[in-house]
Amino acid sequence: MTVDRPWWHAHNAGLEALSAEDRRWLPEDAALPTHVLQLLDAVEARFAAARTVADWADPHDDPADPGEHAEPREEEYSRVSHPERYVVVGERVQAWVDELVARGLAGPEEVPPPRPLGPSEAASSGDGWLLRPRLELDRVVVLRPHRAGALPLVLGQIGSEAVVVAAGSPAVELALLPDCGCDACDSGSAALLQEVDEAVLPVVDGSLRVRVTAEREQVASAGSARTASWARSDTRARRRALGRGAYEHAGPPWDPAWPVRRPSLFA
């Protein structure tokens, strides 16, 4: 029986399989270094020992033709068949928390959730967040790294089926996981757990760079970068909270023994 490799080992194996010519075009830090592989292996071990829901496949994959992905059916967009299985997101996040604390890299602190946005608020700051999350958080834990200058990791729980990952002080939201729980957006547990890892890892390994203005938000890490811009109405609302300045977050790796991983250029 073939056992699928976890995404981080599959990632490096895929890079190694490229031709020398193709590897020339890769970012400098495209391959995951040994210390990151070991960290992810340790998180996976903790997660595997505590998880309560088994893996599930992408329901849109064609088993007769691997790699082919069927378009979701219209009725799937309004259907949530198994909301209970998304507890794996919180369990994966908890595995990260437990491993980072056990390594002596950070200490956890539970803080009050931010006040939810009112119905007429498009953007608002406060409660330790640069911009308040649009969804109400039930619980917030901040992992404060012991290394000076390193970015805090902020984890907000929504019920038992979703987590907001944020970083810095004031906190900037990086990801809502899952961003949608409907059947149409379900891509299987492996993809979802990879999203969790890829949201948390750049904060911890020091490769995260965030720049937020009223007009746009730029997030970069080793091997990836994205830019989001806003409609004029949203920009006006964001400017009331942010003014015309720019807010930037960056910090060193949580472990002083880890080398710095360079973020990609902003898209």
C-alpha cells in the first residue's frame, strides 16, 4: 500500500524532481529547510495522537482519473453536510500551540475576543487588532514568542469549526480556516490542514512580511506573496480606522538558532 507523504515532504520531493534548468527559476527559499521539516513532523505527530476525525478525500476528485477535478454542483453551494469534521482545524492549531510551547519558544495567553463589528461598520480598529475581524470570535489565544522582536501568533476560535489566524501587535488577520464550510468549497482534509500549516509557519519561521494601508493589504512569506485591494467604499471605511499611514509587521524566527528565510517580493 502506498502511503501519501505529508505535504511538506511532498513539496521538497517535487522540487528535487525538477530539472536543473527549471530549478534555476525557483525562489531562493523555495525548498523547506531541515528545521522546518522537523517542526512540521513534530506538529503532525502531536496532531495524529489527538485528532478525533479521520481524513476525508476531496469530494470533487475523480477516482478514475487522478488529478482531474470536477466542478461543484449548484446545490453544493447551499449545503453543509459535515460541519462537525471541521474540528480538525482547531485540533491542528492546538498541535502547533502545544509543540511551540513545549519547545520553550513561546507562552500562551488567553485574551478577551475583540468586540464584533456592528451592522454599519465596514472597518474598525481596537481590542488589540489593527482591523477587527468581520466574524465574532468566541475565544482568542495569543502565543507570545520569547525572542525579542518576533511576531506574536494570534488564534481566534469561532465555535468549534473555524479558526482565524492573525499575527503581530496590533494583530493583522492572515486567514479564516476554513474560509467556507459548504460542500462546494470542500477540498478534503489534506488541503485544509496544509492551509493551517501555511498560515502559521511564516509567523514562526520569521519569513512573514505584512504591509497594510487603507487601500491594500500585502502579505509575503518564503515562497509566496499576495496583494489584496479594496473597493472605494471599503477604502473610505478602512481609512477612518487606519488613517493614511502604512502598518508593517516583520520579525525574526522564534528560535534564534534558525536561519532567516527570505520572503517573496510583494505581488
